[in-house]
Amino acid sequence: MDAKGELVRTVMLQNQGVLELNTRELPAGLYLLTVAGASFSTKLTVQR
């Protein structure tokens, strides 16, 4: 989600492991990354 709380992107994981998140299409700003099914969320800052 972006800083306004709007959903920006949803990614479905095929298997457990590492996810590489391409942020090239995202404008600079603050985002909240949440993993459904797990108690995990973190802030992500995209700078240009």
C-alpha cells in the first residue's frame, strides 16, 4: 500500500523463499509491505 493506504500491487508467491520485488515502476515515496498469512509488515522507502 502507498502512504495514502491505497493498494498498489499484489504478488502471489508460488513457493516459500526469497521474493525479489521490482520497484522500478513505483514512484518515489513510502510504502507498507504486508505478507498475508503471516504477522509481518514493514515500511519500504523508494528513492529516485
